[in-house]
Amino acid sequence: MASAISLSQESDQKVVLLLGASTVREGFDTSIMNGSQSNYFVINGGTSGGTILTLPAMVEMVKMSGIHPECIVLGINARMLINRTSKVHDHGYTDFLHLMSSLNLSFLRGMEEAEKTQTYSHIFKNTIWPYLLPARRLNQLSRFALFKINNQFYFDNPNSLEQYMRNKNELLPSPEFIYYDNTRFSSEKLKSYEDRYLEEGMFEPTNYATPFHLDLLRTEISRLSKLCNQLIIVEMPEATFSRENFSIHAKTKMEDVINSFSGEVIFIDHSASYSDDQFRDISHMLESTRNKYSQDMVQVLNKNLVNQDGTQGREHD
């Protein structure tokens, strides 16, 4: 997320910023989206598997950056409205967690301290932290490779290596978090997840779409719409199991909130766009499906963004 905003600030083109959880992070291949058109620059700001609680942090980070994307695409699914936070293994990261308090997350103010800390952990885990460790590791590996190719002595010099290791904290743009796992979704694969789903309360209807979560969604949609020229909300593709067992508990309420912004935002429901054999788990697509979906989203953007002659396309899929 932080790296995506950095790329947005550096782009000379009109920016399309993709926001959402792992279904967005893994659901779009920006190399395909940018390679098939030149009217705008698509940047994937999808994070790890966050709930709706990560959305205020995303919005505030975009706001604080001062960028004004031509379009923000918010990819969501009804499962994000589950009443759940997740703890991060934050030993040694307390200072980072408290940096979140600098964000204007007003909904945290009424929480008890323990609940606030847990929520900070959840937000941090799913917006900033996922990008730091992989990016640093990629930076380390790539620089080691360059040293080995171009300067064997430098690479083998213990003093130089030690000095490099002390100064390796600069970050590259975040790597594409795309997993090339083409194991199709199956009942056997589902069974391995069921204990975790039970433990997280995902089968319990009352755990979804509380008034608090719906109000939060409404507030953040309103804020996002003011940060770009066009806000497009996409209900991301899901396998049948996810739609029928999880998302069904919140789908209608979530869509009612989104539709209350009719005329201000564009809403497209892609939740049932692909058959189950196009997924590797309940909500993440196979590589071939992701590639097709990326191409399809380029067409959606071309239909709904301002055309070269200044007219506004607002067609819906």
C-alpha cells in the first residue's frame, strides 16, 4: 500500500489506483493492464487479507499523500464485513504499531485500550507491514546478485558486505504479490481450510455486517469519492462456496450501502463471474483467470473513465 502510493506520486500519467484486500492484490496483473493501453497508469495497492477495518487506513494514506488519482477502483467482497480482527506477531514492532495512531482513524477513539491495540495490529498487518519485509528481502537479493555479477571482489569482501548489510534498509517498489499456484479449488483443498473458518467464526451469520461495519463502509466510500475523479466499486469474483456460506450474510446490506451512492460511484458486481474451476481457493483466481480478468477490467476502465474528447463514459457491465 505504501509503495503503491509512492509509485502514484512519481507517475506522470493519470493514475488508476486499485485498493482492496488480497483478492485485489492477487486479482490484477498490472503489467497486462498497463501493456494494453496508454491512457492511464494502473497501480495495485491491494493488501493482505484485511477486513473492512483496514479501509480507513487505506483512505487516510491516500489522503495524506496528496495524490489525486483519476480513478480509484475499490475491490471488495461481503466477507470483508465480518466482525473480526486478527493479531499480528508484533514483538519488536510496537513502535510501528503506534505509528498508526498518527492516522486520523476516528472510529478507534471510543475503543478500550486492548481492543484499540488489537485493531491497530490488524490494520498495520494488512496495509503497511506486508510490503516492508518482502521489499527489503527483494532489495537484498537483487543487490547481492548485482554485486556478484559486476564486482566479485566487492561481493566477497567481508567488510563491504558488513557495511552493505548495515545500510540495506532502502526500499524498492513493492513486488507484485501474485502467487502462481494453479492448483484448482477442490473439496479436498476446502477441507484443509474448514477448521480455520470455524475458528474465525466465518460460518456464523451474526458475525457479518453489523451497524458499525456498515457505517464504516458508508463513511469510507464517501471519503474515497472525494479523493479521485471517479470511484468504481467492484464486488470481486468468488467461488460458489464463499458466496453461499460467507458473503451471503452481508451481501444485501453491503450492496444497499453502495447503492445509496448511486450517481456518485459506479458499482459492478463480478462476484459470480467465474466458475469454481477458475479459482485456486474460495476467492483467489488461477493465473489464467487473473490474466483474463485484468484484460476485462481494462475494458471496464475504458468504458467508465473520461474519454479523450472529454465525454464521460458510465456504462456498466
